[in-house]
Amino acid sequence: MKPLQRCLLFAILLGSFVSSATALTNQVVFFNGFLADTSPGTGLGILNTTLSGLGIPGYQGKLFEWTQRQQAFDWVQQFASDRSTLVLVGHSFGGNSTFQLANDFLKPAGITVDLTIQIDPVKNFDPGANNVLPTNVDVGFNYYQISTGFFEPQGEDFVQGATNFNTEVLFNDTSVTHTSIDNDPRLHALIGQNILDNLNEPSADFDQDGDVDGADFLVWQRNPSVGNLADWQTQYGGAPVLSVVPEPSSVILLLGFLWPALWRRSRQQGRHSFIVGRTPNDPPPTARTD
């Protein structure tokens, strides 16, 4: 293989490394409360925008009406093959919808929920449906407030299996209400931290033998879709074989530096072959003018 061909092949292979090193999806489902605005400028829409700016790898967030559990399930299914973490967040009736989605849709499909966050879910007369953490949920948080007005709904103040927080005590602020709690930037910051703390770290144990070693790199070479090369680099004993995976622009820059050298080498090899092939009776070579 000629040097120029080898260089081009190297660039193609390197490009495949870059294209395969994509982050797995961290998916967040949001359920609005009763009659809540679904625009990105209010409530959970603001929270979704806030989370998208936290640098969560592969972040995907989508806001649904509290009645749109089937639509939310369909969206969850779209990322089934490359999802790392699944989070459900809901306010008021939407807080109840997080458990209903987990119990009635995700559990029968064999899907585990990594984290549920309920924001003042509405009390009802169906014990166990909305105040007990579903068995397919790993971690649950419930943020509630204490109602002081006749027309103000009282949030569920104790969800079995979840960590329950009275936001009025948490923020030392008795002005928190059922209708304002989902807009509270202090709560948005806490929820962002809850999600960051519960993200799953993608495993580089591609051959699933319980450790991360060179065999996993070979598995990745044969099938890059099994995972992210960057994860293997990080988890392989702190000494990855490929310490850096260049961006495509770096590959182009590398070719720009290598191309003149390879071209000169190719010309030199051509002249050398011409000289070596001469016999004593051959006329002297003529000078090149190019």
C-alpha cells in the first residue's frame, strides 16, 4: 500500500472512531399539572431549559400534559436502545402521572426508571397508586408544601419509599404555594442536582465479563455500536490505549501537515527506482525541470 493510501485509510478509520463516540441518552419526561401552561417559559418548561444548560451528556427532555401518559411512553420507547438514564418529573396531577407511567406503562414493558421527582402531587383516595414508590423505580423525591388556603390543593406529604421534603421548611419560606412551587428557581436548582447525582455512568465492560480490559477494546473494534470508546478510555485502568480521539477537524489538519511530506517521499522513491534500474550502458539521466 502506498504511503498516501495508508494516510487516507488512517483518516477514514479515525473518523469512524469519532463518529462512534457519541454520548448515550439521558432522558427526562416532564408532566405538567392541571390546566398548566406547556410553553417553555413557565414552570416545568423553564426547568427543562435549565437542565439542558447543565451539560448533562446526551440530554433529552420533553414536556407533556398530565393526561398524555401514552404519548410519553411512546417517546420513552424511542430511546430504548441507547438510553443511559430515565427520569420522570411531574407537578400536581403530573406528579401522579409519573407513578402512573411507571406502574401502568413502563413496568409491563420491563423498563426501569432511575429517578422520579414529584412536585406537590395531588392527594387522592386511591392508596398505593400515587403515594407508594413503584417497584421499578430506583430513587424517588417528593417536594411538597403545606396548604393554608381553602382553595389551595394540599400536596401529598408522604410518599412511601421516596425522600420527602417540605419545601417551606427547606427554603425557610412559608410563601410557597401549590401554584408557585413548580416555578421556584430554588427548587429547579435542587432538581438539577438530584438528576446529576443519579445519572448512570455508562459501562465500558463491552464483553460483560465483570471488568474493563483490552478484550473490551477488541469487542468495540469489531462493533463500535456496543458503546462509547471514550468510556473505555476513562475506565481502562487509567491508561487508555488511545489517549485522545481527535475531532474530524483535527484529522483534516493532520492530513494537511502530512500531505506535502508524503508527496515529496513519493517523488523521491520514484527517482530512486529510476536510478537503481539503470545499467552501465544506459545514457545518463536528464535533469528534471519540475
